Amino acid sequence: MSNKIMTKHIDNRISRLNILFMARRFPPAVGGMEQFAFDLATALDDRHTLIKITWGGANKWLPLVLPVLFARGLWVLMTQSIDVIHMQDGVLAPIGWIYAKLTGKPYVVVTHGLDVTYSNTFYQAINVACIRQAGAVVAISTATMNEVLKRGVSAEKATVIPIGIHDTYGVSTVDRAFLQRMIDVDIHGRLVVLTTGRLVKRKGVAWFIEHALPEIVRQYPSVLYIVAGEGGQRQYIESSIRRMKLEGHVLMLGLVSQELRSALYQASDVFVMPNIQVPGDMEGFGIVALEAALAGLPIVASNLEGISDAIKDGENGQLVASEDSEGFIKEVGYLLASKEMRISRGSRARDYTLVHYGWEHITQAYTELYDQLLKK
């Protein structure tokens, strides 16, 4: 099994498979992993027969939920004909290993980043060992693949298949007036820079506010930096805003609805993803960048970890070295200075993303992976 990124052709000769699909992060819970699991399951279900065992509640209940998921999956394996066992992240790898030992069926583990790098000694000894024993290991980015290989997974078992995306945030007629009514803030005549995602240190929001935004505001006084998301760093970010005296230039929205998220993508001027490196907490892929690209929004992002798989420099965004304040100031400023450039780069980003991250190709890559595994 080669560690290529993904296939480009469609092979309809592969038969329909019966797949046990287990995910412990799934809607109605909200997040990138949850959305990815839902979208992948939906796409695979169009081509195969999926029996889904999922959890869409809070992670705090997971220790109680995992035995239930295990029992449900075991019942499926005992009562139905299953070809492949699919574990949607590394936390579930031990369950896949037990199923394989009991039934002889091959299991696949999808890895995201933190589910490989989590530094707990017990986790590394048990979960990572079970990832190594999988019949196939999917990494959602090259950065994740490198972490998988560092931990002893055979290159013959490992492959990179990126996250796919639906055209949910396509270009529309949403205007500033609509967005202004939704957020109840006057943005008439302002240049809007946007970041969406969980407020954790590696997302780099505080870093951007402290090291890049002051100079951007000096050059473009009408700039408003909107941050949509919630997380443990919110209070620190808010203190950074006060310390840098940027209260009039940063708007923290917290968690937002799908409707508001779409409006933000479609009515903003520039999307920034200023991630920084945090040991033990890596960016697996960067799905929000693809969402922004599909809305025709020009992107400036850190050339770091999984982001460099989601964003191809000069194609669907511009990559800047992580924590390069001058680079972010330059690239964001270049876009803020020219509406024509924003439209041109945004249009190119959308076209590139639609071609390279559509679910048809992603589903085919998984299908061929399963087929290769069953032929072994």
C-alpha cells in the first residue's frame, strides 16, 4: 500500500462493501472532526453499505460511552456480514484491534494529529500500538503522516487522504447589510479580516493580535478583525486586545450559527489562519480554510503542519511562515489594498478547492484503500 496522497481516477469495478463505521466525535456535537466524520460517512454511504456506531455528545461522557459503542459494534459484527471495520480516529484504535482479533476482519484507523501525538504514556503504549496494528492507517495530512511514521507505523500501511468538502459556503449575494444586522455592529466602510475556529493557543489568534494586527490597523485604520469561535484561550485573547488597545478593531463573536458563519465567509474581505507551533497539539488539516476558499474569500495562512495540505501556496491561498509577523502584515495588507486582487485570488481559491477536495475523489480514495486491504 503506497503512501500516495489520493487517487485521481474513478474505478467503478470495486464492489459495494459492508462497512462498520465507528466515530466518537459526530454531530450533533460541533467541530471539525465531527463535521468530517459526518461528511465522510455520508459520502461512503452513497457507494457502500455503512452500519454507523457514533457518539455526538460531550467528550466528558466518553469513558462511559466507549463501552456502549464497543458492545453495539460487537453485536453488529456477530449478527451481520461486515467486510471492513473503520475507526474514525486513533482513540478508537484499541476497539478496532479487539474486533479484528475476535472476527479476523481488517480494520482501518483514520488519524488526525493529536490522536497520534497525545503525550500521555498510557495512551502512547496502548492506542498508538493499536494504530500500528491496523491493516491500514489513513492520515488526513502529510504532517499527520510524518507523526504516524515516527511512531512506528509501516509506510506500507500508511496513506494520506485529505478531508473533503461540500460547496456549503458557495459564493452568494450575501451583503454587508445582512451581516451587520446579524452581528449588530456597524461595519459600513470597514475592511473585515476573519478567523474562525476553536480558541486554543495553536490557532494563533492571540499571537496575531499582539504581533501583526497593530501594524495592519496602523496602515488600514478601518480594519475590523472578527473572531468566530470559542475555547479556553478566550480570556487571554481578550486581555491581549485590551493590552494592545485594539478594542475598536477586534470583535469576538463566540460560537456562531451555520447561517452566521456562512454570512461571515461571504461578506468578509480576507481570511487569516495564523497558527503557531505548540508541542503536542498540532493542526491536523485546516478545514476552515477550505470553507473560506469555497466562499471565494482570499486566504493568508501559516505554512505549518496540516495547513500546508489544505492550502497550496498561490493556488487557494497564500502561505506565510508561522509567527512571521512581517509576512502576515505584508500579505494581508496586499489584499486589503486592492479589491480587485481580493476578488481574483478568492475566485482562484474557490475553483482550485472545488477541483481538488471534492468528496467524489475522497470517497474513491477510501474505496480503493478498502479494496487493497481486502486483497491482502
